[in-house]
Amino acid sequence: MICLAFSFSSNLTDQSALLAFRNEITTDPNNILASNWTTKISFCNWVGVSCSRQRQRVRALKLRNMGLQGTISPYVGNLSFLVRLDLRNNSFHGPLTHEIGRLSRMKALILQDNKIQGIIPPTLFHCRMLQNISLWNNRFSGQIPEELGTLSKVQILYLGCNYFTGTIPSSVANLSTLQLLCELTDLSLSYNKLEGSIPRDIGSLRKLEILYLGGNNFEGVDSRIIWRLGRLGIYGSPTTIYQAQFPEYGSEGRVSTRGDIFSYGIMLLETFTKKKPTDEMFTGELTLRHWVNASLLDKLMEVVDCGLLRIENGDMIATQDSLLAIMELGLECCKEIPEERNDIQEVVSKLNKIKLQLIRNRRT
């Protein structure tokens, strides 16, 4: 009887916390929470709520893409069994409550595409189980906390499109020696107001697959960083470093195939220019793509590999028209906006047309 009473009390705590969360919602355009989140049914059956089977405690709160407006209630900290909090693509505003640090079991905090403002609360770093932190496209400000480096299980860290200032914290600069954030695979700090130098040891993160730092005011990058990032398949100029697969994720957080198209476009440009995105000539705002694009119309033959123009049996191996078509295809594949890139069927179709044209030219 005592165990049952304790269980009932714990469940009541979760229900009360959820109702307090609902009360902070000022706009619910589809009236889902008002009509569904009622005590007439178990809170484990409420929209967006998932519970553990045995204890009937809230394990996940997923209210994404619902057009909700309001603040995040501090009572969310009472959901002590919460593992995943996903409020992406709504209009939550105000500061992120310090009570978030009470969620010691939380593995995923996904608040991207809201209007949350203020600093990252230092209590967040009490959540030692965190693996996925996505605060992308909010209004966070201040400096990125040093405590970031204490979250050793984090794999995905998206802080881009905010108003963070200052430098990349020293806890990131010393990652390789402190063995912190050793599981990190995805890091985005792009489109903030960060400055200073990029930590040299950031290229030593062996599991890092995606790094996006563009849209900041970083100083020139140490050549040793570029070399290390290049070994990871991460390319770019000192001001716009990106990975060969852009960090474009669908609703489930998986890399889009458009990222593979981007990689293929970069490979085409590398192959036909014999230049890498990490080449010393690409400094400031000049990148491999910008260089090829600027030379496409009247200086094409200055950027392509001279070896492609050598004569075989009196014929050029590649004509200027075919080279132009290939370079245009490469640029189309690595456009900044994923939706503007060709899909794989278009790429194959255009390559086949270029191949057929080359064959015809060789026969005539």
C-alpha cells in the first residue's frame, strides 16, 4: 500500500507539472492542449506525452510544429523522469528556465525555431546525460558557457542563428587534451556574433562529422586546423567553414540526401580544377565555389586543370563546352540552399548528356 501511494503521488507530480506547463501557453491555435490535456483522461494519453510502461512517468514531451506561444514553465523541472523535451518550431519566448537543470535523465533538448531569449542557464550543465542540444534559431545571447565542455556525452550541439558573442570557450579549445565532448559528431555555431580565433584542437575531435561556423567574425584560421579538418572531410575558408555534408536535418534529425549532392558538387569542382577547398589561395570571402563561379563566363580555361586540355591524336580530351557544363553542374550541386540543389536523378541525367556530347565530339 505504501508503494502504491508513493507511485500515485509521483504520478500526480507529473500531472501537476504538465498542467502548469499548459497554463503558460497563451496561444494554442488548434486548441489541442485545452481540449485534450484534461484530468478526464490519463496524462499518459495526452497529445505529445509519452510515459514509461511500468511506472507511468513522463519520459518524453514532444509538442513540435503546433504554433504554440508562451513561456516554458519552471514546473517542467518536476518531470524528473523526462528523457526528451522537443518543442521545436513554435513561438516559445522568454528565458529558458533555470529549473531545466533538474532534469538529470534528459538526453535530448530540442528547442530550435522558437523565440527563446537570454543566456543559456548554467544549471543546464547539471544534465550530464545530454546527447542532443539544439537551440538553433532562437534569440539566445551572451557568451557560450565554459561549462559546455563538461557534457561528455553530447553528440549533437546546434547553437547557430542566435546572438552569442565572445569567443569559442576555452573548454572547447582543450577538448582533445581533456577528453571532453569526445562523442561530439555535429557542431554548429554559425550565424552568431562570435569572434577571435577558432581553437586549434577542434580538428582533433575524431568523431566530428559536421562543423558549421559560417556567419561569424572569426580571425584567420591556423593552417594546422585546416589540415586537421581536411582529414575529417571538413572544408572551407577561414570565415565559412563547413562540412562536405551540410547539416541539413529532416524532422527526425537525419542528414538530408541534399547534403550528399553538395558533397558530390564539391568533388566535381575539386576534380576539374585540381584545387581543394582548403587551398591556401582561398582566404577571406573567397572559396572554391566563389572562385569557380566568378570565372565561369570569361575565365573558365584559367580555373580548369590544364591536363584536361591536352591533345590526343590531334583532338582535345575535353571541349570547352563540356567543361562548362560540368562546372555548372558542380555549382548547382553545392548551392547554399539545399532545396535549390539538383536531386540525384537530375545529376545523373545531366552527366549522361555531357557524356553523350563528348562521344559525339570524338566521332566527328
